[in-house]
Amino acid sequence: MTTALSFVTGFGALQSLLIAFVLALTGDRARKLLAGLAATLAVIVGGSVALQPLMRDLPTLAKVYVPFNYLLAPLFYLFIRASLGRDTGRIWPHAIVAAVVAITLVPMSDAVFARLILLIAQSGVYVAVTLRQLAIHDPHREERRLWIGAAIMSALWLFALARAILRFSPAVIPVVVSAIAIIAAAGLMLTNHRQRPKYERSTLDDDRRERYAQRLADALERDRLFLDPALSLDRLAEKLRIPSNHVSQIVNQRFGCNFNEWVNAHRVEEAKRQLGDRRLKHLSVVAIGEAAGFRSKSAFNAAFRRLTSTTPSEFRRRTS
């Protein structure tokens, strides 16, 4: 790889690391996932440059960054779901393919084409479900940055497909990825502060916005639907017969957070009430979290700490 190409790829890796560092400092789940995506890009691009001198003597060890390719599409899919206010669930299952590739990298060092086909198949599935999520939850394309990101991810997938068909040199891969990383990083920095109102193209008028907002508030505050651990934006939208993109818009504008954060805030308040009730001292912290609507202890602890800066156990000790 020439000095010029090394500079381009190195600059792309540096840009990605910078974006990852900035985004990782925020408490928003979507931005943390985006930070993971940017860091993964940095590892892929930076690894291809830094380990280039080792390719001839240690061809297998020089490709330790290869498994990270299998994290790009899953992380982007999870980022899209979080940005749309949907539950991302457990993240580790999405890393299984990357883990399998990492384990088999040395004993199957010559299976380069097989790994490429696996990457195309895995990424193709994730790109398809990502586009479907956007089509369902943002049909009017109000979240333009998410659609742009999906277009970039689709371009990466098409590039991988072309690589399998045309069999061109793998040396081109880090250059293309780094160029896309630079464009994506610059785009994210520019769109971080929107110049146009987020919901400028929304079809939701003021009258419906007020009516829908009241129905949403009643659903959680009066009907206490947040106690259902399976509650999702889609389920609530279907139950109230409100378009899901309008639910997301109202929660964002009226309550200043995404759907999951809004629901979890109600669950935390309910958990605080039960943790401070001496009549419920016989219940464990985990049982109270489940009764408040949380699916797991980890989700309960994370949401509780984010909103109260303490753990449920510490809160109980101080209040009961």
C-alpha cells in the first residue's frame, strides 16, 4: 500500500475514533451504539494499515481485525432501532458470528472466500431488516440522517458483493472503507446540529398532537401500561390506534426523550415507590423491578442508575 493510501486509510481510522470518543461520552443508547460502530470502523481501517508490514510473514496474525467486519451491520441495525425509539434487547447475540469467525480464523486461515460469503450473507440480512425498520417506523423519511446511514451501509454491502464476484485485490478494501468512514463521520458531525426542524415534514397537526399526547399520557399514568414488560412503541401505537411515527414524534417533542426512556422513567418511579414502602420489604429488589415492568435485573439497574444516580439497593437502604 502506497504512502498516500496509507495516509487516507489512517485518516479515516482517526476520524472514526474521534467520533466514537465524542459519542461514547453521552448517555444516550443510540449514540453509544453509534460510538461502537465508529470504533469498529477504526479497528478495521486502522488494523489494515498498521498490520500491513506483517502480511507477508504472518498472514494469519496480521488479520486479527477481520472479525470486526462482522460487527458493522449488527451495530448499525441496533443503532437504527435505538434511534427510532425501539427496544434493542440483548446485544451479545448479534456478536455470535464475529465470535465464530475469530475462533476459526487461525485453524481456517485459508478460508478467505468462505468468510467473505458469510459476511455478505450476514450483512445482507441486517441491511434488509434495517431498511424494513426504517420503512415501517419512518415512512415519511423525517429522520433523513438515518436513511443516509442506511444508504451508506447498503453501499458497503454492494461493495462486498462486488468483491466476491469480481475478485479484485483486497488491498482496495481499506481504502474504500476509510473513504466511506470519512464521509460518514463528516456527515454525522454536520447533522448532529440539525439546521432544519426534525419533524418539519410531519403530517401531525396541532389538534391531533394534543389529543394523541393526552391519550399517551393516560395510557401510562392512568392505565399504567408501563407495567407490561413487553410494551413497545408498536404495541402501544396499535392499542391506541395512533401511527407509530406520530407516537415517536410526540414522545420526543412533549417529553424530551425517546420511547424507551419515557416508559422506563415511569417504571423507575413505580420502583421507587415500592422500594420506599416498608410493607414491601419482604420483596427482593429484582422482584420489584420485574413488578415495575423491567425485563431483567440489568435493565432495571441501568435505568434506575441513569435516572437517580444510585442503585435500587442503595435507594432502598436510604428510604426504607
